[in-house]
Amino acid sequence: MRSLPTSFQRIRSLRPFAACSDRELAFIVDRTCEYRAPAGDVLTAEGRTGREWIVLVEGTAVVRVGTDVVARLGPGDAIGEVALLDHGPRTATVVAETDVEVLVASAAEFTEILASVPAVARTILVDLATRLRAADELLAQP
């Protein structure tokens, strides 16, 4: 059995890519780039046009809607898919809470990944459904 390159093993450990085959991981690696950002860097800005999909590899980030912190993100969490899926503005501002390492795909690369790697598309759909359910439950509270 051949071993995977370290970057493949590392990417496979992230939620969106956990169920991917070696061939699918190679496809994803070819369509993403690694980026490092220091703590305090704005990864996405609420209201701006979405141009990329981001997956946290290392570090943490804070999600803000307006001035409210609505979530904290860590390795394996994805950022930016909503704006890319509906071509609307970013729904939140995401700021690196610590130094972060991320994988970034352009809008076109994100579309290619979704079309070619069903496991990633399914994971994104499940994550969006989970967030929608949580938002509905918040709205239903008295």
C-alpha cells in the first residue's frame, strides 16, 4: 500500500475532505492554495462580494454578524460557501482569532470541486442544513 503525501493526509483530516478518495484529494489540491494569515486578519467581510471558499487547516476564527459574535471556527470549518452558492453578499465577517493556515479556492475552483467531488458537496449541504436548523431553533425561542 502506498502512503499518501503529508499534505493529502493533512487535508483528509479536515471535515469537508474526510470521505474523499486519493484521486479526489489530488483534484482538490490542484484547485486550492495554502495561505497563512496572522491573528486579527479579516478573512471575509460581511456585505462584500464572495470570491473564494476557505477551509481552516490550523488556528481559530471568529464569525461576526454586525457586532455580535455568532460562532467560533476551527480546523475543518469552511467559510464563504453561502455567497458562492447564491451569488449574494457575504453574510458575516470572519476574523482570524489566532494565526491561521487555510486552503483557498476561487469561486470557479469551488464550483469545479462541488461538481467533481460529491463527498465535498454533501458535507457542505449537511453543514448548511445544520446551521439552518440552529437558526430556525433560535428564531422559535420566545
